[in-house]
Amino acid sequence: LVFEKAGRLEFLFPHKPHWNQEVHVYTSTQWQGEPTNSDEITPQWFNKNNLPFSEMWSDAPYWLPNILSGETLNVTFSFTKDLGLESYQIYKGGELLATSN
């Protein structure tokens, strides 16, 4: 198995700080076995050019296509009380690529 570090995502929930998360993202082009169901997900394969963003959290379009294209990102997202995306900062190699402010 071969894994490559693809990013670090920080999710901030100012109204529910116990939800805050730091997530490390890895990609792989080699694996063994088949994905299996869990309590949280029923795995499905999708073409990376046709991802079901409407079924994902609102942050996914800002980072997932870049990571699937081979970029390594460092991203921070902040969410509103009703879990809408409030702000984001996206860095690649220390350079600010995008921000909502």
C-alpha cells in the first residue's frame, strides 16, 4: 500500500467548539481489498470530474478537486451556528490560494 499526504484540514465550529477537528488527508493509487460499509458510510466510486457535491458538506468543493488533482493543501474552514460555511483560507506550500474574506 502506498499513501501520500495530501493535506491538513481544520474545521472550526465556534458555536460548538467540541466539534472542532483537525483532519489529515492522504491519497492512494494502490490498495488491497474492497471498501466495505460502516455505520457512517456506504462507499461508492465516483469519477473525480463528476463528484456529488450536493450530497457533501459545503466545504468539499473548495478542497477536494485540488487534492484529487495532486495538490497538497492546508485549509481552515469556519462554520456558522446553522452549519453553513462562514469562512475559509486555503494555502498551498505556504502561499494563500483563496480566502473568503
